[in-house]
Amino acid sequence: MGRQKKPRYCRGFAGFNLFKPSGIPLSQLQFIEIALDELEAMRLCDLEGHDQTQAALEMEISRGTIQRLLYSGRQKLISVIIYGKALVVQDSSHVIIRGPGHGMRHGRKRHG
């Protein structure tokens, strides 16, 4: 049995949790699930431009974990786009939601 996952701090996701190609009935699509922590790692690194070390500090996880989240999340997104699959955003029990602007815990603030 594997280790229990360390808590990962993520911004709440207020968007849609299901995306699909237009013109294809949902019943005919294969689903790919992306975890909220994968999405958060991509948001921090790819959208906001943080490097992996900054993103790891923000989420309070290791840089290696950020690398794994980025790799798996990007692979899923590319699969959805290239092969016309549906994407479902999944919450996880190890994800702790933090509102925007809360920065990091322990008194440190986000810069940027």
C-alpha cells in the first residue's frame, strides 16, 4: 500500500468541471479525468509563469511532485485535444482549497 498523499493547497476551481468537443454526443466520448492539483500546477506554471520551485512553495509540496503533476496534467490535456475526448475536473481528498490572494501559509506572502 502506498503512502498517504501530503495535503496540496490549491485555489478553488469555479469554472465548469466538464469540457467536451462540440457536435459529439457525450455518450460517444471517452472521458479523461484531471485532478484539481494537476490543474493548479499548470495554472501556476503555465498560466501565471511561476517556475516549478515557486509553484511548489505555493502548493506546499516538493518540486518533484510539481514536475509529476505537470507531466500528467499536460499529457491528459494533449490527449483530450488531439483525440477529441471529454475532460472532467476531479476534486481529491488530499486537496485543500484556498481562496485567491491568500498566499502561502506560515506568514509568507506570494510575490508577483
